[in-house]
Amino acid sequence: MTGLLDELLARIARADPEEVKLVRRQVMQRTADMAWIPNPGPQTEAYYCEADELLYGGEAGGGKTDLLLGLALTAHRRSLVLRRLDKEVDGLEQRLEEILGSRDGYNSQKRIWRRRDPKPGLIMLGGCQHLNDRAKYQGTPKDFIGFDELANFLEAQYTFIIAWARSTLKGQRVRVVAASNPPVTPEGMWINRRWAPWLMPDHPNPALPGELRWFTTINGEDCEVDGPGPVEIDGHLLLDSKGKPVRPKSRSFIPAELADNPDLEESGYASILAALPSGMREAMMEGDFTIGQRDEPFQVIPQGWVEAAMDRWHEAGSSSAMTALGVDIAQGGSDMTVLAARHGGWFARLKTYKGVDTHDGPSVAGLIFMQLRDGAEVVLDMGGGYGGSTYDHLRQSLSPTQFNRAAAGPGRDKSGTLGFLNLRAAAWWALREALDPDYGGQIALPRDAELKSDLCAPTYKVVPGAKIQIEDKQDLKKRIGRSPDRGDAVVMAHWASGNRRSVGHRSRDLPHKAVTSRRGR
């Protein structure tokens, strides 16, 4: 598309002035019923992209908001355009007023814009500040749903809301467009996973910008499939709840640059971006979805330490004996059961299983026996009451360690000045110190985007009594929209007997039973 537009512009530049006037008149006539026209380049490519679900953006200033409003105004009949915070919806209102020249037809109470001319249509504007706010947008079909700055939304909000993208109007196209800069916090890193073929450099089958790929849900998991036809699994058609063949939806990604938005580029916006902090600056100016996570104040484990540990990882580490197996248990629901095997300072690739497939203690115990090697210590998560049954099945032949995160926190930090509010704080801090380059930092972690996000997500504070408190797991789940199962499994694997704390020295000097929590049975 870009090449064709460049060719047309070059031909116009060489044309006779009278011919240019004729072309201009023809363009004006053919776009007379359009309230908005996309800029040449990526914005036009995105406007005409055939994907059912499109991610558009990258660099800040690429015309993302205008694309969403332009599509709602010119290509769709029932549209919903969202921003995460309610107060941010004011910006959408103001930009629509600028495009249309007035607020005629706008109900500011309901935030609904009804258009009668040149085409009848309805544009709903809204925020989705809290997870449960997503319920406001269910039930009513929309042929267009746009997300402005998708990186600010939780995955659970996005996947719930797009389920209502449909239309009963004959011939009306239905699509979802998510406009976004790269995520700069753990809450938004799910975008990299959903559009992994375009965004992740180590993806085994990378996709080109604008290329269509097809996806559907198989056994509760988002999966890429070969094409748009009916999906087959082991020679059998995948059927929906009504017994009809499942047809996948197409996705794509189109990158945009500040240079693609001439008006904003000329305003000096680039100099504003250049003043952003390092990390965030590269994400916004270069549109790089892999480097944008910024460290929060009082973040437990800095991003750079995790990346260094992943850079140290190599397959050959598996030649050493397994020393610990951390197990974060999910029984049913959307959480994952995760097994993290540690071989000294080297961690194997994580084994993950859906909670619905690990619905009881025997099923989890079976997975542990399959993974366990070399008499390694098994550390079980006892939080939430899910580990009791697994523990009872394992203790008949093993001596598993129970990890009750609410138990008293042993020992002090390396400085000797701070204690720990509970076991969760002591274990997370032990991994932090093991990753700290000032202390040697020889831990090697598998390259895993979700594990990185999990480890970089929690924050801490120092509470009365000079004790470190790590962000509560339930609070963390609400903030990032999912359970940090991978990170917790790694923390527990690291918290095996060789890395536990006692007052003033490492607990490796204590008898094993003295450091094993028996709470939570």
C-alpha cells in the first residue's frame, strides 16, 4: 500500500498543474461523505487492513487515536472507543469535536455520539478503570471496538470486551483495532504474548508487518492455526458449543512512526519524547515492544537483573543434578500450575499446566513425579489451601517442603538491618539478592517473557519493626490482571534448603526440619 501511494504522489508531482487541479477535484468529490481521511502510509494501511483484530502503533505520535475515531466515523455503524481511565475519555471527546466542528448529536451524560449525516451511526466512548468495569460493555453488539493505548488495559478486560464485536447488519464489517505504544509496566506485557509473531524477536515463525495470521481458542488456550478454514485437531473438526465448525479470527500488527503523522511531527513532539527517562524513551521513540518495561519505585527485582540472568542461560546447564523443584499449584480456574526445576544456580524451562487439568492433588503429584530427578527437594505452595492434597499424596514417598507464604519470615537481609514480615518477603528478597550483580549474580533463568514480567511485577515497602513487606499476592493479581504463577514457582525453587535464611546466617547450617514450615496443612 505504501509503495502504491508513493508512486501516485510521484506521478502527481510530475503532472501538469491543470491535471493536478482535476485530480484534486475528483478526490474532493469522492471523499465528500467522509468526515475524516487517513494519512498516507501506515495509517492508511491500518484503515484498509483486513485483520479481524489489529494492533497499530509503536512509536508515540503515530496517529493512533485519530485512526480509531476515523474508523468509527467513516467505516462503521455501531462503534465503541475506550480508554483505560474515565478522565481520559475527555481527550476522545475533544478530538471528535475538532474533527466534526461541533458537538451536535453528542450526549455528554451517556458519552454517546449519534450521527445522522453523512451516514447514520453511533459512537460510544468510555473508560474501563477497574477490572469489573468491563461488564458495562457486554450484551450490546458493536461492529467496531477500538482501544486507545492498549498497554494500559488488562488482558482480562480486553478479551472480555472484544467478545461483543459482532453485527446483524448485512454487509457490515466487524473488527477490533487496538492502538498502543509499547508497554512500560508489567501490566501491559501480555500484548507481546498475544501478538508474539510480530513483536517477539525469538518467535519461531515471525510475521511481517501487515501479514495476516489466524488464531482461535483450543482447550482454553489462545493458539495460532494454519489458516482461515475450519480447525482440525488430530483429524477431527473443532466444534463450538452449538456443534458448528470453529473458524479462527485473523490478527495483524502495523507499526507506526511519528514521521507518519506530519502535523504532530512538525509540532516538535520528538523533543518532548527525547526528554523521557531511559527505557521509556527508547520504547516511545523506537516503538520497541521488547525493551519498554520500566522499573517502578520500590520494585523488588529490577528488570536489568532479570535480563542479565536470562542472558546467562544456556541449554548445557541441564547437565548438572536437579537440586530443587518449586511447584505453584492451581486447581481449576484460570491460573496455571507451574513446575520450576533448579539445578544449582541454573533453572530449567518452566513446565506449565492449566488449572483445569490439575484439578486435584493426585494429578499434581503425578506431574511432580514425572519431573523430579536426583532426589531434589520439592517445595509446595500451600497458599490458598490448594497444596494440602498434593502434600498428602507426596509425603508417602517423599519429604516435601511446605511453603506457607504467611508464615513468619526468618532471618535478615544481607545488610543485617532489615527483617521480613513473612515467609513470602524472605523468599522473594533471597532471590533478589541472588540476582543482584553487586553480590555476584550467577543465577541463570530461561528466557520467558511472562516469567520476566512476573519477577519484575511485585513492589515492597519497609513496615514498622524494620521489616520488608512484599506486595500481597492477591493485590498483585488485581493490579496486573493475572496470577504471577511462573515467578512464584521460581522463587520457591530458589527457596530450597540451601538458600533459606536464619537469624544471622544461612539456614544450610541448621537441621532440615528446623526450617520447614508445617502450617497450611
